[in-house]
Amino acid sequence: MEEMEDKKTILIVDDEKPIVDILVYNLEKEGYNTLEANDGLEAVEIATTKKPDLILLDIMLPKMDGLTVCKKVRSSLNVPILMLTAKDEEIDKILGLELGADDYITKPFSVRELMARIKANLRKSEVKEVNVNSSEEERTKKIVVGSLELDLDKFEAKVDGEVIDLTLREFEVLKFLASQAGQVITREVLLEKVWGYEYYGDIRTVDVTVRRIRGKIEKDTANPKILITKRGVGYYIRNN
């Protein structure tokens, strides 16, 4: 029974049955429990009631599109969301990340790559669960850089004392940069260290995530004071 309870549950949202069947087969073979939704409305209902550990979410869905599903689910759940997109849906990848998706993978995808993405995203989520459940004495880790304060165990960010609502991925990006305040970090390093796998040079994912973070922590995104761009190189947290 304990082994069953330890299994992670993944919600697959796609209206193409052959794809769902392939995903269910491979995920269950890897030891995951699976849930299925074939349209957007069903996806929101299952996500909010069953609270899966991770969601694989197709963009093109009947009744409610995947981007709207992502926005609705993200407003109540902070679980990893991986968008499934077609090769010509470049704008949807960016919009998905803007709406709070953690990652995307392009169809047709290799099962091996998808499993690597799923494991990497679940690992980040598991770290959060362990820290949140730790004893009160252990909850003392903080990073403070200027007006930015990160509580590493509560996964909480504050700017000038005000709590900022970040997704897990956004928090991880800020934490990595803040832990090396003043040092410019390249997009490639961020992809490797925060996303947890090779990203085949798709550095736009970092740019979109940073833009989303800036929209939350900066008073003037055109003239940022905390999260700074080093043009042509990467990003850093200002340490003065």
C-alpha cells in the first residue's frame, strides 16, 4: 500500500486517443499513476479535484483551449505543467510559459525525452514538498539581496516586505540568481541548473520566464532595479 501511495500521479490532457494511449502505457510502465481528460473543461475539473502531481497539457483542445486551462489551473494549483505543442505553434509555447506553464515539449516528441522532462520537473516539486514538511527549527534558510528576500524552505519571495506570488519554476530561477548575486549567469547555465536537462539551445524559455518574474518583482519593468539583463550574455541580481 505504501508503494502505491508513493506513486506520482500525472494528468494527461489530450483529445487524440492514440497519443493518450501511448502516454498512459509509457507512464505506467515507468511507475506513475495516470488520469485522463479529453477536453479542457474536464481537465480543469479533474485537476482541481484530484490534484495530480504533474499535468501534461495539449494546446489544442475542445470546449476550452489548453492555454485557458493552464491559466485556470495555475490560479489554484502550483503543480508542474508541461505544455504539448505542435512544431508550428511557436507563439503558443511563449504564451503557455507566460500563463504559468513550467515547460513545453514539441510534437512529435520522443518518449525518452518526455520522461526526462517529467522526471526533472517532478524532482523540483519533490524538493519543495520535503522542505515544506521539515521541522520548524530547520526553516531558517533565507537569501536577502537588497529589497529581495527569499525564504528557501517556504518557497516564498518578498520584495520590500511584500509577498510575491511565483510559480515553483520562477522561484527556482530567482533563487539560483540570488545565490550568486552580482554574478552574470548565462541562459545556458540557467537552463541546465534550473530546468535540469539539456534544452537543445532553446534559450527563449529563460527569457520568457525572466520577463514574467520581472513583471511581478519590478516596479518599472523597462528600468529594472533587481533582475538585470547583461545584454548578449545573461542575467544577474543586483547586489547593492
